[in-house]
Amino acid sequence: MPSALKDSQASATQRFSHALSLVPEIAKVEERIRSTFTSDVAIMREIPEYLLSLGGKRIRPILALLCSKALGAQEITDDIIDIAAGIELIHMATLMHDDIIDQSPIRRHKPSAYARYGLPGTLLSGDFLLTRAFGLCSRLDREIIEATEQACIELVEGETLEIAIPLAEQTTASSLTIATRKTASLFRLAAFCGASLTESPDSVKESMSKFGEALGIAFQIIDDILDVTSDEATLGKRPGIDIAERKPSLINILWIESGDPAAQRLLVPADPKTEQSFVEESLQKLRASEILQRAKDSAKFHADIASKNLIDALGGDLHNLPPEGEALIAVIDFALERVL
Ligand code: FPP
Ligand code: MG
């Protein structure tokens, strides 16, 4: 890394941009993803293409590429491209299904696939992408196939727990379990695959997996915070959706557990006449509250676990990391900088 970027004065955003420059192979991952959109049923090409065109950070494939390079991969092999593409395809499938479940009109500043193409096409496109993902990863080692299966099961379990447990029965522990399963499972898989494909020892695979999982939990908490603190132009959707949808986000749970009588309204059916003002007043109150700070502390706590495990996986010395290891630290800092 150029010394200017090692400087602590360089912002996390600059260091994150530098991190991206270390994995130009992300363009190949994008091509590999697109190469799976083949079908003689036109809509099965069109809907995945639409979701891909909405963009996104591609953070999961970037993690897989950076982890494998940090662990010494001399070249990015077809196997690494396949699994990085497969993980993003799974992520895309979950977004399609999640937008149906949440009946979300917007994703990434544009109409969601659900809003544009309707439920049946979006549901079936999610099935199509998930099947394509397993097509790619089935060419790889058994431990990668099993880890991918496990991550998908956890995604489904996390989404189910979010819906099935009434908000009144959710706790900070259950909220973190949901974040671990619905979000961190794919981050963990990406980091694990980077280690598995470089034939790293089990202890390194384990540390990399813990790094990915902790980073994923921090990401979900940061997402929950941004739902309160951010604006529509930045988020690509209205803020306050977690309040409106009575989600077991860490913020909502901390608010209920704080004993604030205003939070009790999260536990009763919404009154359409006053719902909009409830969401707006709640956002104003939460933005100035200690609850926000507690959520930020929790994001930082998990980000620190991520850093510790990453450093362990890369030999234990923060001051002697490979450039891609520095880049992974920049990914953690970049995520945190969005909220701290
Ligand atoms: C988005 O979270 C949703 C997820 C991270 C997971 C969704 C998982 C499923 C729908 C299970 C289906 C599983 C497979 C394998 C296809 P969010 O609702 O908090 O964030 P958002 O604001 O992006 O919607
Ligand atoms: Mg959602």
C-alpha cells in the first residue's frame, strides 16, 4: 500500500477505494455472475439482469477475493471466481425473496424486482439464481459445498426467526442471532472460502470464519443504525422502515428494553391515521438518544472481534500484514465510519 494510504490521516473511504484496487478480478466475478443468466425463458434472464444492474457494493465477493490474496493466493483461480460469483448469486436470491416477504417497493434507489415484475417472477428468479449458485459451487471441494449449504440454511433460519418470533418476545440476544444467521452467514462463508481455496490450515480457516461472521454482524447493526440516522438519498429507500415494519432490529429492541413508554407503540397494531407521524417522531427521538450510542458501541464491539480474528488468521502481527490484510482492515473501518 502506498505509504500515504497507510497514514492514519487517510480516511477509511480512501483506504476502502485502495482496497478495491487490489482486487480488479471483481470484474471477472461480475462476468461469471452474468454468464449464469442463461435460459430460453426470457424473463429468467431479464429479472436477474435487472437486479444486477441496480448495483451494490459486492462486498461478499470482494471479501472472498481479498481473503484468498491475503492468505497468499498467487493468482485468482477459476475456483475463487466461481465461489465469489456463487456467493453473490445467493445474496441476490435472498434479496429477491426478502423483497417479496417485506413487500418492499424500493431496492437500491429503484423499484424492487418484486415491484417491477410481480411476485411469481421474482420468487422464481430467486429460485433460478440459487440453483445457478449451487451449479457453480458444486464443482468445488466438498467442504465448500457443505459450508455453502450451511450458510443457506442459516439465511433461511434467520429470516424465519425474524418473522416468526413476535416483537414482544425478541431480545437483544435473539436480535443478534437473527443478524448472525440472516447476514453474517454469507460473510463468514466468503472469508472461509478464501481460506479453504488457499489450502490454509484448519486454525486459519476458523479464524477467517470468525472474522467474516463478526464483520457481518457489525454490518447488520450498522444497517440498523443507518435506517435511523441516514436519509433517502443515501439509503436508496425511506429511513424508518425498521420502525414501520416493527422489525427486531437492535435499535428497536434496545428502545423497547429501555422502558420508554413511546416504544410500546411498536408492540401494538399500527394505526394508519397516526403511523406516519409515529415513525417521524420516533426517528427524531432515536437520533438524539443514548440507544443509538449503545448500538454504535455494539457495532464497534463486533468490528473489534473481526479485526482480532483477521490478524490471528494472518499471523498475529497487526504491523506486519500483507497489503490485502491492510485492505480487509480498511473494509472494517469503512463500515464503521458510516455510523461513528
Ligand atoms: C435483507 O435484510 C435480507 C437478508 C439479509 C436475508 C434474507 C433471507 C431470505 C429471504 C431467506 C432466503 C434464502 C435463500 C438461500 C434464497 P434486511 O431486510 O434487514 O435488509 P434490506 O433493507 O436490504 O431489505
Ligand atoms: Mg428487507
